[in-house]
Amino acid sequence: MTLDQNTFGDMEKRIGRRHLSKRLSRQVQHSAIQFGDTGFKFHLEHFEPVFSVLKIMLKCLRILDRGMKNALDYRVEEIEISLRNLPENFKNFRILQLSDIHMDGIRDQGESLREEIAGLRFDLCIITGDFRFLTFYDYEKAMADVKGLVGSLRCEHGILAILGNHDFIEMVPLLETMGIRVLLNEAVAIKRGDEAIWVAGTDDCHFYQVDDLSKALEGIPLDGLKILMAHSPELLDEAARAGVNYYLSGHTHGGQICLPGGIPLITNAHCPRKFVSGPWQYGKMEGYTSRGTGSSGLAVRYFCPPEITLHRLI
């Protein structure tokens, strides 16, 4: 698909000029090495020499190959979540969550991931951000690899997604032509018979800070069951106050490189550590933070296997 002025015009009508302008401006800043009075600034995620040095260190320690194999050792986490106001028609409803897939960074181009998903039954698929490996350069290979994955994700209620801090707004029309509905501070009703639940999604709250939870939730009945997709668990306080029932996120990778016992060295999220991996509760709100399906920076994992999450609502 060619992205032209009309595409950006359509996006402006959909999300508003302020949102689009802030996103585009920050995408430029995020991708650049900036020079100023205080020296130069860069984002570690796209400073490639750091990961080259890490790769050499792991190779010298003779654990690089093990880490690369670990990155393809997917674990299916089956989560049974009890929600108080779940409509009768949605009991045992299954949501497949993929997060931080970083498709163009997967060594086998997603073959083992597709095989793992093929044996699962689910009613809805959600992808909680970060489709590509890098935060800069083009995204053509990532989009091609995502297209190859989509065939494995066929289900009754389709695929919903949000953008992460690795994703550009220009990727939205490409993803939507594949059948992935991207929620940009928006919500959709999932209907079964005469009952419904609502899935809301915010744009990235970690780096781009273009999340607008109130906009995402507007129009949802006060007593409606609200499932929120947010790239990072950093919105948990605001979401709990807004009456979200189930908060699904990723971004942290669970640390990706952890100490024995899954203790993360780095979480990269502005929230307490107890919210950066697995199931959690905040007030009356239930939540889950995925360890991530892919890897970032360097495609290795230690004591933190990649996950495919299957949430069953009860």
C-alpha cells in the first residue's frame, strides 16, 4: 500500500490532528540522534553497538546459542479469569493474546509460532503492540512477516491490536488491510446474541504518550464489561479509577534477560515490579502483563521464556 496525503488525511479525521501531530513529531525524535547544548541524546533500543557488544559477551560466555534457542521456546500460558459482570453468553470465552511479537526479529520467520498457535482454540485474538523489531528504519519486512502470521489467527471475532513504542502510525492502514483492527484510543463491542463485552485500546502510553483512556472508553455503558489493551501496565491507576475490569498489556518482556527464578534485571516500565509480568490485581481491577512473544534488542532470552497467552473468561 502506498501511503499518500489522503491516507494521512483519513487518519487525521479518525484520531484528530493533535494526536496525529504528536505521534509523527515524536516518531522523528525517537528515530534520531539529537545534538544540543547538553550533548547528544539517543534511545538505547536503536543504538546497535550496545547489542553487538552484548552478543559478543554472550558468545564468549558460551550461552548465546542457548539464549537464541530460548527465544523460540514458546510457552502457552492458560489463564482462567473470573469477572463479576461477565454476560452469560461469554462464559468460557477465549482470548488469545500475543504481545511484542517483533516479527522481523524472529529467527525462523514465525514458523514455530504459527505451529504452536495452530493447536489452540480461541474466540478472539488481541495483539498488545510492538509488531517490529527495531524502533526506526522501514517496517516492510515486519509487515510481510505479520501478514504470514495472520492466517494462523483466524477466529470468530477476528483480530484486534494496538500500537507499541516500536510501531509507527503509518503501519495502521497496512495492518488493517490484513484484517487486523487497530484501536487508537477506541473501543469495539464484541457481541454474542443480545449480549456484549467491550474491548478498548489506547495508543502507546510509554514513549509516545498519546494514550487517551477517557476517549477510548466513551460510549461504553457504565455497567458494560470493559477489557483494556494498553501496551504497558503504566496506566493501571487511571484504568482502575475508570472502571476497567480486565487490563491486558505487555512491553516489559518480563525482563527478557532474567536471573534464575525469572527475576528481571530491567523492566523498562514506570510501575512497581509486581505488575510487569503475569497476573495481578489492582483494587477491583484484574490485570495481566505478558512476558512477550518475541524479543527486542537481541533475540535471546534467559529464565524468561516467550509466551502465547490464552485467557478464558469465567
